[in-house]
Amino acid sequence: MKVIKAKTAGFCFGVKRAVDTVYEQVEKCGGRQIYTYGPIIHNEEVVKDMERKGVTVLRSEEELDALEDGIVIIRSHGVEKRIYDKLNARGIGIVDATCPFVKKIHDIVSEQSAQGKYIVIIGNPEHPEVRGIRGWAGERACVIQNSDDAENFSPDKNEKICIVSQTTFNYNKFKDLVEIISEKSYYVSVLNTICNATKERQSEAESIAETVDAMIVIGDKHSSNTQKLFEICRKACNNTYYIQTLGDLDLNQLGSVETVGITAGASTPNNIIEEVQNNVRIIF
């Protein structure tokens, strides 16, 4: 009987930095109201704890526009350039908790766009990180999520194209899409902006899933990187469970297995991972 927990499970650098930033601002705000523009990370438990400490989540741009004072913390996923411009023009305080790896992509697409290149962002167009990147890429840009999007992309053969990726995108899918796009132009530069921590997490999760009888993936249902982990693990292990907290897991389902693997998305707090791990061990 064995439980294997991934070494890479839990908060990544960018998420920890963003969460710590919010709690630091709560401590030193001097009575000013603290807001986050969107959930600071994709984890309901963390967001609820911040709300209990007085932090307000702005769920729309309309709510942002209604602010008259306070401090707005930019979420780890980053936002469009125009959001910074809007807040600065109105004198609203900004604390930037954008993940540095995401911020680097903003700089890349802004620079490459200024050089006349067409920007291709590989990722989920509805994800806040991708919307933020798109907002720094200028007018000549598009988002490609799947092979159909890539096949339908039709630039001029002489178009100079710069390809970047959402930091949490599946690396193998990224390579496949780049290959399709690269056949459409003579001038394609590819910048693999998938976070190293994401690649390591995906690789370790797949390795564990291939060797266990059951796999548990812990993370918020809205977390892109956790969804990717689940997809990868489910391909390697049919008996894979996607949960947000221990309450989502039916421990009876694990009663007949000999080995269980556990991994977690980059927005999953250690206390939730440990609770699942400890309770799984009890049944063995």
C-alpha cells in the first residue's frame, strides 16, 4: 500500500508571490479598501479567506469603473495595458501581483508588435492570462487554442509572425500547433513561454500516473493548469479523480487499490493537499 505525492504539487512561485502580496497589503493598507481585479488566483478557498479579511473581488470592469478610491491589486494572471492606463488616469492605487513570467510575455508581445510582427498567442482565449497578453499585443494578433484554429489561420506567406504561449498550456499540444502554423509562413519566430514549473509539474504528474492504480488531482475547477494536469493524468491512468477539497473525494472508491498518486495545481494551498494526503493514508 503506497501513496505518492508529487514534489511539484501546490503553489508555484508566481501564485505564492501574488497571495503573499494580498496579505501584505491587508496588513499595511492603513484603512484603505483592498480590491483584487478578478480572483487573485483560481482557488475558491484562498479567495474566501481573503474576503473574510476584508478584501473585495472586483468581478467585472463595470465594478472597476465604479471605484472612487482604494487599492487595486492586479491578479497573478495579469491584465490588459488599458486597465493600467484607466486606473492611473483616475488616480486609483495599483499594486501589481502579475506573475513575472506572465509579465515577461507582455513585454515580448509589446516589443515584437512594435517591430511589425503579427502576434500569435497559443492558449485559451477565455482565460484571463490570455486576455491580458492579448491586450499588450497590439491590433495585429490572434489567439489559437486547437488544431482547427491553427489550420484555419491564413497569414500571408511573407508575414512575419511571433508565436508565444499561455504559461500553463500543454507543452506537447504547443509543439503540435507550432508545427501547423510554421508551415504557413516563411518568417516564424517561436518563443516557448510555457512556465518551466508547469512543464515539470505536467511531466511529474504523468510519470506518477503511469505507475499507480489511482490518481488524485487537486485544484480549483476554474484552474487552467489543474485542468491540464487532469487531462494528462487521465490519459495515463483511467482511475483519475479531479477534486477541489477532500469533501469532493469518495474515499471508498480507493479501498481496493494498492497505490495512489497525488498531484495538485499551482493554485492549490498546501493545507488542502496535506488534508487529502493524510486522509488517503488512513484508509490504507
